[in-house]
Amino acid sequence: MSLLAGRTALVTGGANGIGRAIVERLAAEGAVVAAVDVEPVPGLGGSVHGVQWDLARTEMLDDLVAEAEAAVGPLDILVNNAGVFEAALAVDLTLDSYRRVLDVNLHAPVFLASRAARGMCERGYGRIVNITSIHGRFGEETALAYDKLPLRRFAMPEEIAEHVAWLACERNTYVTGQVLTVDGGVTVTF
């Protein structure tokens, strides 16, 4: 039996990279997925519905959830994966870029979780997975240095998607409120 048969999900940043791998994995496990991205979402099969949306429009997130639920049904799973990064030194930071990063990387996940959790609580089932960079815990001047990766490579998107699928399934009955660091050992180098 598939891990997520009969479940519905909303995945942000679903057009490419890790987000796309998560969308594909959740769909392969039986979920019907609303894949949200600021870019057009490529066709990923009948159980994936692309929703083009700019998460920086925080005041419109209720509308996003409504659109996603109209496409896939009441949400069982929310994966906050989208993130923006603007490489700049602190002295070169602009207010617009700072606000955009906060809107997409912080405000959207918080308010999407708040909105999705209402229905999840009513139905008695829900999983919310937040994907972040290790830069949330460890800073770099402008970006992650490649030579600090003990495994000498970035994670494959499918490797992250594997963990998300398990966290979102019913077999995960006890892992909640945790930080699961899937980083190839980077954090042990700090």
C-alpha cells in the first residue's frame, strides 16, 4: 500500500529542484498534490495540479489555500519548501529584497501553516513539514561554501523528498516538532 494513498497535499516551490522531487514523491506515494510556485509548474501527471502563485503576497495566502483545496480537496499535508535567496553582504542589503526574503521564507510558511492547520484539526489528521536551508542555523558571508560539504556534493532532491514522504505519512506517529537536519554532515563541520 502507498504511504499517502487518499491524502492531499500542498507543496510550495514545486516547479523544480527539491520541491519538484517532493511533489513527484508524494504523488508516487498516492497523494493528490497542489504544486505551488512563482514559476509555471510543469505537467507532472493527473494527480498533480500546478498553481502559479507569488508567496510574497502574504495578504493573499487564504486565497492560495482556497485555490489549492478547490483543486485537490481539503489539505492533509502542507510542505513549506519554497525559499528565496539574494546573495548580498549586509552592507548592500535593500529593504525590498529583505522584505521579499522574509515574506517568502518566513511569513508564507507561518501563515500557510496557520491556515492549513485549521482544517487539519477539524478533520483529525494533518502533517506540516517545513524545509529550510542550514543557513537558518549557520550563516555564511554570502552563500554556502562548497568545500565544507563532507560528502563533497549537495543533496539530491530525491534524498530530501524521501524524508518528507515519511514525515507526512500515517506511519509517522511520533516524530513531531523536531528539526531533522538532512545536510550530508555540514553541521558537524561548524
